[in-house]
Amino acid sequence: MSTAQQRRTLSATTITVLQSLGTPPTHSRHGSLQLRVSSYSSSSSEESNDTVEVPEFLESEETLRFLGYDKSSARRIWDHYQTLVREFDPSPVCFFTIARAEIEDNESDAILDQDWDTALKNMGIQSRLRRDILDEEFKDLRCTQSAKYWVLETFEERIEFLLGLNSSIASKAVQAPARQTARPSSPSSHAHPSRPTSSRGESTSKSSPVGVVSPPSAESVPEEDKVVGPDEQIFYKGGSLDRLQAGKVGEQGLDMRKIRTPPPSDFCGSESGCYMTKQKELAWIYANYAKRRQSSRSIPIAIMYTIIKKVVLAPGLHIFGTDQLRRFFWAMRLEQRIPQDLKVYNDANILSGSCCQMSNDEMKDLQRAGGNHTMVRTGRLTGGDIATQIRFKGDDDFWDKMTENSRMWIETLPERGR
């Protein structure tokens, strides 16, 4: 595959912007560029000299290494991808689909106290990422899913970061101090405009750094807009900044459709839903685990604050630590036919309740062993409080109604520390 057919991670416009700010990317090694973290991350100070290596081309062996594959696995997958490109030419082959498939089709996996490190090695995962995933501080959260899940989740965050990098740099450039008055220089000879596609292969305007509107940060939102009124409720969601940004509408609006969790999940068997929590501690746990898994990539992690009017929350239903809840988890996670008495919960646009403390794979193993819903565990926070969540789902009218009756802002976690 020739470099002429590969899409560059940084567009010519982005490189010009970086040059004008005095922070041009440099070639660190074959196929990679070294980039100042402060050029795209609002949580990094302008004085910081921290850097990150990003692949020069989106479709490349270096991108596979960036995602987390070890050297030999990245080489093998890259060779396989190039073979597919030649075989199916001129039909396109989605590079990121191939990158994910290596994990999805791998026979190795682990749950609970099984040998996670060996499973991750068998998937071809780098030692640094294996250590980060296996950090004992986050064992309780890690064990709510499988090894494959956390690898794919980490990959997805890194893919979103790469695809949104041009936009992130443009957003940060808009906020650059007025003293930055250097005259833009010409793009380097290796730079060419590119328009990356999303992780699912479709074209996305996020790659264009022109006309970018930054999502509201904690600093840019007026203090009065952060005050929760008596007729309002605040919710939290932790994750990568790029993912949370995807839901922004205008200045402080939120389109929940853009940040939905794919099924099966706790409260969705065959549909996707948007999950949040009233417990800031729970959101911080998710955000800090994401930060830990991305510590070698300097990918911004954040907390999203969403204030919603109670009048639109009022029709919501609640299902907590009861036999009904465990039966509901069992039906949703295993994508079974929903019992008649539980259909009202599945049909609800808004549903709140406890969090399930089991992965889909663990539940499937339990089912194969003859177990049932009575063995399903619910989650708790560090102090023993029940971990709770709220799920939103519905048609376009419902999503539009939620947008009209909510406002949001994003707080990026600091690069270092908590």
C-alpha cells in the first residue's frame, strides 16, 4: 500500500497552525510524529514540554502500535491488511475494522480471577497496556467486564483521539494567548490535506480544523449555569474527552444519541442507550481507569456534567436491589425474551437503578453452568453505597426533548495526579 493511498493523521492545515504557534510536529522515528501535548490538551499548560508520539499515517503499522499491539502483532496485522487491500481493490477495506477483529476473533479472554495477563499476551497486547489494564486499584471495575472488552474500549478511545486530533488542535489554537503572533509558515513538504473517517469507516467533519467550536469547559461556563436549581437534577459521566465531546450541541447543549452505549448492557438488551449516574464518585472511577489505561498516550480524559430539568425526568421508572432487578439484568445481558412483568422497565425512556457487577461473559458462563438470575451481583462503591445509574433511550422526539431540557459542560482531568 503506497503512502499516497494512506490518510495522514495531521492535515496540512493543522501542521500550518502548529507551525504558526511555534510547536510544529517533528519526526521522532520512522512513521511517527512527536507532538506537544499542550498543542491539543486543555489540561496541559503552555509551558509543559510533555510530548506524545502519534502515527504519521492513520492506516499504518505505527497506528497498530499506537492502539496497543506489540511489535510482532502489529507487523502481522499490517501485512494482513495490505493483503486484503490488494485482494479487494478497488473496494475499500476499513483499517480499524481489521484492527478490532484481531481482538474480537481471538480465542483468548479472561474474567474475574482468571489469568488476564496471559490472555492479553495471547491477544498481542503491549506490556505497558497490560500493566495499565491490570492495575489492582481498579480491579472491582475491571471485573465488571472481560479482558477483550477493556482492550477494545482502550482501542476505541485511541481511535477517537486520532480521528479527532485535527479538531482538538484547532480548538486549542483558538484559545491560544494573543501573544502568539508568529506568521504562519508553509506546510512541510510531507503534509497533505486529509479527511479521516470515523472508527466505523464513515466520513466525519471532526477531522477538519476549520470553524471548530470547543465544547464548554469547566472554566468557560458561567458559574450561574453550573448551579443546580430546585427543579433540576445533575448527572455525571466519565470517559475520554473525544467521546464526551461527540455529544455536544451548540454552546452547552447535549445530544445523548451521540454518546450511547452499544448493547447488550445493564438496561438495554438489543438497543443502545445513554448511561449516566447521580454519583460523582462512580463517574470519577470510570474516568480515572480510562486515564490509567491511556497514561502512555496522553489522551485527555474528562467528566461530563449534565443538568436536566426534573419535569422531563418525572416519567422515569426505578428498579433497584430486588429479584426483579436481577431478572432484568439476566434478560438484558443475555439478550433473552423479556418477561411480561419486566417489559414496562424495558419500554421506559428513562430507567434508574443499581449497576450490575458482572460481565456479559461471566453471566454466559453462569448460564451454561446451570445458574440463574439469583446469582447476579450488584455493584457498590468504596464506602459500601450501592452504585447506581440512569439509562436514557427513545425515538428522535425523546432525544430532542432531552436536549431542549438540559445543559452540560466538561471538566478535563489534569495530565498528572488525580
